[in-house]
Amino acid sequence: MVETHGGSVKGEANSSRSIEILLQFASAQALTAAQISTRTGIPASAVYRHLAVLLQSGLVATANNRGQFSAGPETLRLAAHFRQESIVRSHVSSALQQLCDETQELAAYLVVSGMQALCVDAVEGPQMLRCSYSPGRSQPLYRGASAMALLAHLSPERRSGIISALALDTAGEDALRQELAIVAHRGFALSNGAVDAGVWGVSFPVFDSSGQLVGTVSSMAPSARAIRNEKRLIALTHSTAVLLNQADKGI
């Protein structure tokens, strides 16, 4: 047991050193092993050992100048994904803010997370709304407009797996599948009091460039206020979904 624990500690130390070495390329385009050793305090012999592993994984590459190293293709790919994700998140936030400004109601963006509809971003209107959807919170993937819009537009295999996991009786499963078929045919979902009493919601799916579901954009409002403006709320939410679809397709 002692030896196992010691091996674990040693492994963690090695991983920590590899990360420390890799992080040096965040502030320098190319470095020699000696320069990395000076920057980190890690002995040069150990630096070379860690660089060998990082080279093999593609996280580090040899630079044009002899004896220098730089960030590798895998690190650059990670950076590209991070930049793309930042752009997407920034675009989503901007689109939600615009939708909220136009509707004066809560605007939210949700994604599928396991068996849940997870809210990743939301902008509240000037009039506070007691609603279960706020960033970081999730709800079951079968109640409310947001969840139904997500579930209805998943691949048939994934949707069937989620429905089966709900362990509904035959009547309940048939009713859910029928409602999902309506949502898929109509292209958006509506709900009234399904998650929070007195809260109306509309939700449109958002797809990436390959046609895969990536999320859903929703507007939520008190039922009494929403019914008077239902067509307008649906139209504005649809326009935001179109905008986000275009962004994901690089238009």
C-alpha cells in the first residue's frame, strides 16, 4: 500500500511537471530545454524526459531552429477549439441579450447533458421571473418547451434510449412520443406551466453545420403576459434561432 501511494504521488508530480513545461509555450513561441529548465526550475535531464513524452503525444513539436521546441499540433488544435467555443459562447450571449431586449422577457440557451436539459446561459428581462432555468441549473429532459425541443430533435437512437430510461408505462411513453412528433413536425415546442406554475415558454432548436442538434434557444414569460403576445414571442425566438443556426454554419 505504501509503495502504491508513493507511486501515485510520483505520477502526480510527473504530470504536474509536464503541465508546467507545456504552459511555458503560452508565453513563448519556441524554447530550448535549457530555457525551460531555467524558467521552471526543473532539472534539464527531467525536462528532456517530459519533452519526449509531449513530443510523442503531439502536444509539443520540434521548432525550425535546432534544439528548440514549440507547441505541437494537438495543443494548437485544443487552442483552436477553445477559440471557437469562446466565439460561439460570445455569439450566444449576444443573441440572447438581443432577444431579451426585444421581448423584455427571459431568454435562455440550453443543451442536452445526459438525461437533463442544462441551461448554459440566460438573460433576464426587466421584470423578474421566478423560473427554474438559470445558468448551471438543469431539468429532466421531458418536461417544458426547452426539454421537448431538445428531445424531439435528437437522433432517433439517442431519443429512444432516453425515453426507455424514463421507464414510463405504455400510455405515458405513447403520449410522450406523440407530443415529440408534433414538436418535430412544427419545428418548435410550446409549454405552459410544465416546469414552473404560471410560466409560458417557447423553444427552437439550434443545429451545427452538419445538421446535428447543439442546443435550443428559449423565451419564457408569465403565462398571463405571454398569451397576449404569443405570436410575437414565437416569431422573435425563431429569428434568434435562425441567427444562431447561421452562426454555427459559419454564415
